[in-house]
Amino acid sequence: MNILVINAGSSSLKSSLFQTVEGKVETTPLWQAQVDFTYRAGETLIQTRRRGGSWTPFPTSSSQTGIQALAPLFESLWQGEEALLPQVEALAAIGHRVVHGGSLYQRPTLITATVEQTIEQLIPLAPAHNPAALEGIRLLGQLAPGIPQVAVFDTAFHQQMPPAAAFYPLPYTWTEQGIRRYGFHGINHEYCARRAAELLNRPLESLQLITCHLGNGCSLAAIRGGKSVDTTMGYTPLEGLMMGSRSGSVDPGILIHQLRQGMSVEELDRVLNRESGLKGVSGLSSDMRTILEAIEAGHKRAELAFEMFVHRLRSQIGSMLMNLDRLDGLVFSGGIGENSAPVRAATCANLGFLGIQIDPVLNAGSPRNGDISTSDAAVRVLVISAQEDWAIATACLAVLQGQ
Ligand code: ADP
């Protein structure tokens, strides 16, 4: 079976074509594409590669813009001399990452006209992301009519959080209107929990874990027996940890103050989402690599940004911990979690009293999927490489198989 995955974001799109062998999705995709819609003013960069080889540019069509311009990219999979598939019908399913599924969707879902409408109705909750997913669903609906499309939601994994964790201490009528904590990055938190169980060679049902997804956006999940019981992101992906350019949680009184001072809602939105976090504090960049390089060069505000990032991360790991009655594993994932040994070292420093102790040599090696704790530590600290597209393809396969 061939499964095409589309992961459309606000300014970029990633796509992968996977094959299944003996009922499992192969880990190396047959084909991958990455699209940067903001490469240069008015210019889109499309690159493709086969079987994990090197990336090569794919010519862009100048007449179309946005996701519509990607029609030739997808059609090249089943049309032309280089086509990987004999015809479009060779696709068993198309899986889409959809950031917001609201309270309605707890599982990957076959996309029908109703599901499509619901994703559209949820746009106010994810204005940067749900429209892109919807455009992708519509484009593939035109290009590959009749091929089942599946929505895999970033919110779904957290939908079973208990009300005490999911609701805000606001008037209950607001909660009834849907103002509650949804949580995000669920595809990767769930994947990390399953992968941790494999690496530890223990059943997922027996494990109590904290997973740290640290990329441009950052969130934590407390996971008991494979179920998310708390997470740091909330109604929107702005709550919780300090991130690349997002503030994470701050005193809402500050926002009231700024609005009273005459700041517009749009400006407040921009500052909190794009001008805060590592970027806002350091004045340099939202990119952790730049922050670490600047610290080496003696940049004081970069150092402050790093210390604040770690302080908030540790505080919220502490908060996740209180949802569990023991901790079996602490998982680091996402661009920062997988690659930044200094962030992992600072996060785990002096936590021996919790049973967390990492081996500096193993940590410095940043294993792709591996255990970096000392052999006698009670808590296993794992680094797990995010495989979002593979996880989406696997979810699609489960939907096709009626699971
Ligand atoms: P996204 O959330 O957009 O998928 P990623 O998961 O790719 O983003 O994470 C991007 C973050 O990962 C950036 O802050 C980047 O600096 C950081 N990162 C990537 N490689 C390294 C590295 N070697 N050391 C430290 N940070 C890194």
C-alpha cells in the first residue's frame, strides 16, 4: 500500500510518500517534499528527494500561488516518466496533519464533507494552521478523487484529559462555549510514548512518562499508561512553556494593561506569538542554535533567554510530575530536545532527588533514539527523534484497517 502524508503549516509544507510492508509503514519514505512558501519575497522553494537521498529543487509554476501551485508536485508522483506510482489509484490513502480538531475528534478520522466543514468551523481556534490543512485536503480531493483522505489531529491525543486539567478557572459558561484547554503536538507526544515503551522494552500501559516536545513551538505532556493526563499548551498553542518566538504563559493582567494603554489586539497577538520567547528576550533570534552561539560569544541577553527557557521548562516538568505517581521516563524530542545537549543537561541538573541523572558522555552524543541516563538512575531519560509524517501514515493505516 502507498500512503501520502501532507503536513501543511502556515508558511511551509512537508509531504512524504510511504509504503507499507507486511502491515507496517516503512520508516524511510519513498519520496519526500518540502516547500517553503516564504523562501524569498513572492517565491516558493520546493525540494524533493527519494528514499532519503539528497534534496533536489522541483520547478515551481508561476501562474498559481499557495498550495494550488503544488498540483504539479503531487501529480509528478503518478504522471510522467519519473512517476513512482503507476496511477493515482495506487494511493491507498492520503493523511493530513490537522492542528485543531476541537473537542469533537479523539482519533484520526476519515474526511467526509462534514469533517471538512468542522475543520473550517475551527479556523478561529487555529487561524495560522487549519486553513492550510483545509487547502491541502481540497487540492488532493481534486487531484486524487475517490482516494480516502484521513485527518490526524494534533489535539486528539489530549482529548481525554480529565476536566480538572482541561478546564480553565473561568465562568463555566465560557467552558460550555468551548473555551477549554485542548493541547497540541499530540501526534508527537503519542509517538514518543509508544517509542519510549519500545526502547524500554516495557508495555506502554505500565509506563508513566513526561514527554518534552521542544521545537519552535514547545510543549510537555504527562502520560499515564499511554494516555495524556495533562499538557502545557491550552486553548491555543500560546500557553505553557517559553518558546522560540512565543511567550508561553504570562500574567493575563499584562495583556489587560497593554490593551488599556491602547495596544491593538492585532499588535498584541503579533508580539506574543512572534516577538517574544527566545527572540524577544535575547533580541537576537528564535533559533536555539543562534542563542547557544551567542552565549559562547559572551552575549548576556542570550544567556538570560537560555536561563529563562530552562527555568520555565523545569518548573513545568515539575507541574506535569504532579499528575503521576511515579516517573519512569523523561523524553526529549523536537529540534531542540533532540539536538541540544546543553538544554538537556541544564534541564536535568541536580534532579538526582527525583531519580533523574544523565550521563554527560551519552548526552553529548545526542543519540537519535536512545537512553542518556546513568545506568543506576531510577528514571530513564530518552532522546526520541520526532517522526511526525510516519506517525500520520501509521494512523492512516489504522483507519483503513478499521482500528
Ligand atoms: P518545528 O517546531 O518548526 O518543527 P523543529 O522541531 O525543527 O521546529 O525545531 C527547531 C528548533 O530546533 C530551533 O530552535 C533550532 O535552533 C533547534 N535546533 C535544531 N538543531 C539544533 C542543534 N543542533 N542545537 C540546538 N538547537 C537546535
